[in-house]
Amino acid sequence: MPRDAKIFIAGHRGMVGSAITRKFEREGYTRLLKRTHRELDLRNQQAVKEFFDLERPEYVVLASAKVGGIMANKTHPAEFLVENLEIQNNVIMQAFRTGVKKFCFLGSSCIYPCKAPQPIKEEYLLTGPLEPTNEGYALAKIAGYKLCLYLSKEYGFPTVSLMPCNLYGTNDNYDPENSHVFPAFIRRFTEAAAKQLPEVTLWGTGAPLREFLHVDDVADAVYYFLQNRNEPEVINIGYGSDLSIRELAEKIAAAAGFTGRLRWDSSRPDGMYRKLMDSTRARSLGWSPKISLDEGIARTVREYLAGDGRRNG
């Protein structure tokens, strides 16, 4: 990609989109197209068409999505399905119509069956039922990937689809009602440490296993595969190992300086028991993560305490 290429990063203010924007800026790209939700509602088909007709981006990264934690997904599955389908269909089809040189679709590990063998290989997609607590979001992401795949195979539309594991880091969403587990723990434990609370109650049993990747590593993957991958099949982007939610809580509590007791409320849902991605394909193609989990936790705690790198906090 030439440094003066026009690149549209859809969702540039979100955690993933902002990390991708920072990556491209560091690499010397000067014509990044950015639009806030107020400036361009990606759910609006006509508005998206007018944007593509006017700007004619050469490369597109779709990092915009309606996202949320277990409770938000479980409570509003229709909204997660419909809004993500609208965003994806509008951006993908206009990119295809206007002849974009390369399109990057970002999905999620939740596209895989809830009882898939571990670690999860790309070929396990659509081999079993999805995790019920985020089925709406998962169905939308599957549809987005398949649309990219079909356009590639039928018309030669150049796409790459990346499926990251659980992400965390700079510019995460720390809203107490809608955040994911990692930022929720960062907020809970830093506040508990500041107030010197004797105890913090957490949802579930703490037994489920999760894999976490720093958002700067997924930005690096996007940059790498846009330039080094010309096949439309899905690629897993993962850290390579997982840990229990209990272990994660203990690590974040220690980094935040919380020394009180952890209490687990087993009446609350755990979600899918394990989601470890098999990222062998990505590594065989030349990409691997660079930020260790301990380093990422320490960096994220520092950013949160400094008041940087957070949304809805």
C-alpha cells in the first residue's frame, strides 16, 4: 500500500479502530479517511453510498460494530443482529461497488460453535450451535465474513477476514453496564484499591478460560495481512494461550494494587466455558503477537489510572 493511498478506517474512534489508526499513522500514511458516527451513520445505506462516491477510498478496514458484554448481548440480541448487519452490508457492498483495492473485515471468536474442540481452528466454523448469550452478534459477524468470501469467489473482490480473540487495551469501553470482562476488572479493581475496599464481588464462578490479545497486536495484524494476504478465507488472530477468569482477576487485582478478597457470585452467567483460538495459520503466514499479557495488563492499568485510553469511564 503506497503511503499516499486513501484508507477508510470505519470505526476509527473505537478501541480497535483507533489502534489501527495509530498503527497506520506511525507507518507514515497521510490520507486516512475518518468519520464519526455523527458525521456518517454506517447504518444509513444512502449516506454510506454518498460517502464512497465522494471519497473513493482505495483500502477499507471495517472496525465499526455494535459491541457489548454478556448482559447487553443477552438482553438485546435483535439490536446486535440488525445493527451489525446494516453496518456490514452497507460498507462491504459500497466498497465492492466502487472497486476498493483491498477490504479487511474484522470479526470475533464468538463466530465459532460454543462446544467447538479446543483450540478452535478456522474450519470449525458452522459445525455446531453458537453460544446463546451472544448469538445475535455472532450471526451478524458470520454473515459479514461470508459476504466478503462470496464476493471474493464470485467477482474477485479482494478481501481478508480476521477473527481476533478477546481484545483489551487503549481506548477500551469501561462503562459499568456494557463493558467486557477485561475492562470491567480494570475499573472494579482500580476503584476498589483507591477506596481500600475489603472485598469485590465478581460474576460467575471464575472457572471459564479466555484468551486475551492487546489491541495494538490486532492493529499490527490488520496492517500485516492487508499487505501480505490475498485469500478471502478467515484467519484467526490470537495470543496463543489462555487463562481462567479467576486468574485474570488475580493478575489485574495485583497490578491495580487491590489486596482485598475476591468473591464469586455463581448465580450469574459464566458464558462459554473456553475460547482458545488456534492461530497456527496466522503464524505460518508470518504474523505473531508482540505484547505479553503481563505487560499489557500493566500498561492498561497505568493508562486507566492516568485517565487516558478509556471510553465511557
